[in-house]
Amino acid sequence: MIKKLLLLLMLLIGYSQMMIAQDTIRKKTLPILAVIKAQKDTILNSDKKKNDITDYAKGIKIPDLNEVVISGFHLNDSLQTVPAAVSVLTNLQRNNNTDIAPLLNTLPGVQMQSGALNTNRISIRGIGARTTYGTNKIRAFYGNIPLTTGDSETTIEDIDLEAIQKVEVIKGPFSSIYGAGLGGAILIDPKYTLNNGNTAKVSVTAGSFGLLKYTVNYGYATNTGSLNINYHKLQSDGWRDNSSYNREGVTLSGDVFRKEKSRLTYFGNYTYLKAYIPSSVTKQSFNENPKAAAPTWAASKGYEQYNSVMAGLAYEFELAPRLKNATSVFFNNKDSYEPRPFDILSQNSTGYGGRTQFTGRLEPGGLKTTYIAGLEYFRDGYKGHTYENLYQQNNGNGTLQGLPLTGDKQQRHFINAFAQLRVEFTKKLEAQAGVNYNKTAFGLDTTFPTESRNSENHSYKGIVAPQLSLLYKPAKTATVYASVSRGFSLPAISETLTADGTINPNIKPESGYNMEVGSKIYLLNNRLYTDVAVYRMEIKDLLVAQRVGDDQYIGINAGKTLHEGVEWSVRFSHAVAKGFYLTQYASTSVGRYRFMSFNNNGTDYSGNKLTGVPSTKVNAGFTLAMPLKLYLTADYYYTGSLPMNDANTAFADSYNLLNAKIGWSYFRESGLSMGAAFGVNNLTNTHYASMVLVNATGTNPRYYYPGLPVNYYGNVMVSYTF
């Protein structure tokens, strides 16, 4: 069955490539169902009616590929001219409207492992693959609000997909703008209301294993401002034991005081989550009873629960004809409670800060020059306590809080100063140079037990991260670039502690230089887009966990890793028959990820494959727009085998996945719009590990998070514009 499906997919792609050569291909630009003109340009030109076409393939008419614009963080305004590997996601309703992992996994070089809706790990080019839980070494922003905490942890999966306009992934340390992020950065644009007037929308998604999500959205816009309010509730029984999930949230976004040369944007998001945790399981359980939760997590009925708030303001204005400023302030708070089999963790963290950025243009000696210079300040505080979990004394009722075990407070703050310069020597040749300076300090107060009270402060040496690139345009629709940049990643505070809980001043941030060459080409009147990137990065001062007790680890700088590989992607759209338009994509990542030198607790792992990352990843898919406003999408994923421990004695098997969706849409500029769709994920019912717990310990280690079997979903949408 799998071979037949793969053969069908290959035939579809092969047929489209033959169509390229035919003289009958129309020269007019055909639509591509994945690209949106950036909302910032649309808002500033709101007198021109633009369609919000990210939902349910509205309308079919979509801008050209070369209209893809990128974040205002960059000097460049288009995907083609940025001298870095950048991927943009715009069709965020391609799957089931609940999970961002299948979308990110279509991008070359990006892997989001997902053990559950609330258990994820994102790695880019192998960076972050060895993280035990969660995501680090990657910076993320929601609008102008950092999603990365002061302790280097990043969570993006709580944001409702239907409240997002687009997602931009920068691969590699484009350090002069983003600061501490070895793997790169993820930029999420909130959804704005684009057209003047009122719009109300309701959508409902239901699926296997008790999946139910509903979203209510209201938008209002005038020539001077806009408002968008989004409420969503997502729940699931979960397909594994102890895996029910419940999340609801409200997102607010818009702008006010909009004028020709200025505007004030605002963002806000509140999330409530309670999600039970099945955790990882042994190989035997993975093969024989993947629905089972880990025994101790099932007995304790372990879960996580939190309330999270984010808010931010950003003011953009023109100081002079060739000088602009964008200044933002932000605040976030997260209050969480997590009963685990070995203890109960209670945490509260609060962060705040600001960022200001000046953008200008000069022409010294006739050279067109653009620059960015700015400053970012971030500070957060953390209070944490652990308590006994007496679930074994609770008559099978799960978690029961006991006496306090530990207590601590943490504070971290940093300053990023950055500057970047773009010089156009000729119409075909330009250069960019940039630098980032980071200064980070933190403090740790042990508050419990009383006899262990202690207070310490530590500051890292200032880190200078330069970046230099050249970009050449051999043709109007083609660019070639080469770049070198330095990236760094700061340790979490817990990684800096010694066995007795004090700060180890000898711990260093991980750092490395990334060297990259690539090209981006548009062909056939912008119906075909392809890009390729070749990179090499060596990371020194690798942070690893050394076991010093039954359940205690300390961080040390123990080695160096090599990350090198090739990424390629292509997207093509054309007419296959009257009324039928086919958009296809394919991407491949082939990498060599190794420990160059790595000695952990007396064991030499030098030369071994890097833990947690596959050397090969292939994705392909298509969207077929048909008469009667019907459309069909399919996505194919191949993930190669990956080592689960540093010793390379255990590997997760490679796997193939196939998702498909068919839908109908009816869209009007004003008045009633409707949509409906039905989809199947894991169409071939593949048994696979959707996430692994790297370097799991014990005589029978629990490496595996079983992936969802075949599952179904349907959704409907009704929208009214007036």
C-alpha cells in the first residue's frame, strides 16, 4: 500500500515537471496556495482591498511567489534577497488547525518532534536535538514579544494556529539581529483584520480520540486602526492512557493611531492549559502496547497546568524621510503546577523588557546603503518549589501534595546591542555586515531547606557575534549568496550548578561559526521557486549532563560537534486542465552531524553520530484546486533513523507518513463565506516514534513516545463580513 501511494505521488510530481517543458504553459502568473502579502504592507495601504486568504483556500487567487515578504527585523524585504536560509509558512490551515508540528516538518532542516500536544522539541540543523525536554538554542518571537524565556526555553505550540498570519523560520545564527540562538529563530506574526468593516467567523474541528476545537473570531478595521479578537478552546481525550488535553485562550491584536508615517500595534494573549502526561515508554511497551502510559505517570496521574499571559506594544514611526524607528515593550507571566511521580513542581515566572530599532538609508559616494541599529533589554524572574508527591498513599486517586522539598529564586537579565549594514555596490552585487553584543547576568537564591539557604550572582563575559554576507544577482529572478556568522547559546541556570547546588563559574556558553552558501531562483513567470543551501558549523564548549546521583545531573562543557549538510526545496504551480490548478512542493535535508570531540564522564564518544537528529529528511506534497470550489491536499514525510543515546547503541527506526485532506470553500469579499474539509493523518497507520527521550537511563530505558495511529478529522467554517 505504501509503495503504491509513493508511486502515485512520484507520478504526480513527474507529470508536473514534464509540463514545465511544454510550450502550452500559460505565461500569465497562476495562483499558488501558500503565499500572502505581509499584513504590515496591507494595513498601511488599507484603502486597497486585500483578501485574508489563509483560511480554507479562500478565493483561489493568490499573489505570486516573488511577493513573499519577510519580517521587519531584516534589512531585506523579500525572501529572495535575504542572504540566509529562510522558510515561510502561510497556509497554516493545511492540516487539522490544532497542531503546528506537521506544518514545521514540511520545511527542510527543521524537525519538530511531538510526543503530545504539550510535549515537543524543535531542532534546526541538529541544534537542540540533544535537549532532554522542550526546546532551547532557538529564539522565537510572537510579533515583538519574545517567546524564549530568560532560561533559554522556547514554547510556541500554545498559540492558536487560527490567530497566526504566518510563520518565518530563519535557519542558522543570523546573529546580528536575533542574539542568542545557535539554531536560528522562529518569527510568528499575529493575525490582523485587513479589510475595512466587520468580520465575524466561527470554525469547528472534530476528530479521532475525542478531538474537539472551536474558534470564534471578530475583526474590525477602519482607515486608522484595526481590532482582532480570537477565542479558542481545544480538547482531546488523547489516544494514550493519561493523555487528555484541555486548552483555551484569547488573543488580541491590532493597531491604532494609524497614519501615513506611524502606527501603534498591540498584542495580547491569555492561555489556560491542563494536560495529562503519559511520558515515554520502553521498547517493549512501544511495540506491544503503545497506548499505555509510563507506569509511574499513570499511577500518579501526572499532569501540567498553567495560566500564561503575554502582552506587548510596538510603535513605528518615521523620524525623517530616510530614518524610521520601531520601539516595543512587552510583559509575560506564567504560573504553573506540575505533579510528577518523583515530586510536584510549582513555578511562577515573570518577564519584561523592550526593544528599539532604527532603520535608515544613506547614499555615500552614490552607494545605496541601508542600516539597522538597536538595543534589546530582557529581564525575568523565577520562583520555584518542589513538594512530596504522596500518590502512593492516596488510594489510587493520583497526586497528593506533601511536605516541601526545595525552593529557589532565579533572576536573569541581558542586553543585546546590534547593528547591521547593507551596501548595494551595483544592481547585481551587495554585501551585508553585522554585529551583536550580548551581556548576560543571573542570580540564584536557594530559599529551602532553611539550612541550605544561599545567594549567588554570576555574569558571563560579553559575547561579540559578527556576521558577513555577499549576495549576487546573476538575473532578475535569481540570487546567489555566501555568509559567515557566529552564534551562541546561553546555558539554562540549572546547567550551571555543581553537585552541591552552587553556581559553577567555569561553565561557558556554547558557540560556533556557521559558513553557508546558497541560491534562490524563480522561473516560469514566478510559478516555480527553488532554493538550495549548503552549510557547515562547528560548535565548541558543548554542554552535556553528567550524572552525579540517582536523580541528579550537572552540566559541563565536554566537547565539540559538527553540523554540515545540504537543504533543497522547490515549489511549482501550473494548470493541469481547465479549472484544475496544481501546486506542488518538495524538500530534502541531508546532513552529517557528529561529535568531533566528546568525553563524558570518562567515556569517549568522539566520532559518534549526534544524538536525536536524523541524517536524512524528505518531504513532498501538493494542493489541487478543482472546479466547484473543491481542493485536495496531501503531504508525505520521510524521517531517517536517529541515534537515541550518545553511545549510538540505540536507534529509532526510520518511518514514512502520509496525510491527506479534501475540502470545499466559498468566499466572498463581503457577505457570507463558508468552508468544510475532511482529513486523514497517518493514512497508512504507520507505527513510529514521534519523539524520543534522548539518553534515557536505567536498565530498561524509556526512549519512546509513540506517534498517533491513523486518525481522522473534519472541520467547518462560517464567516460573515459586513
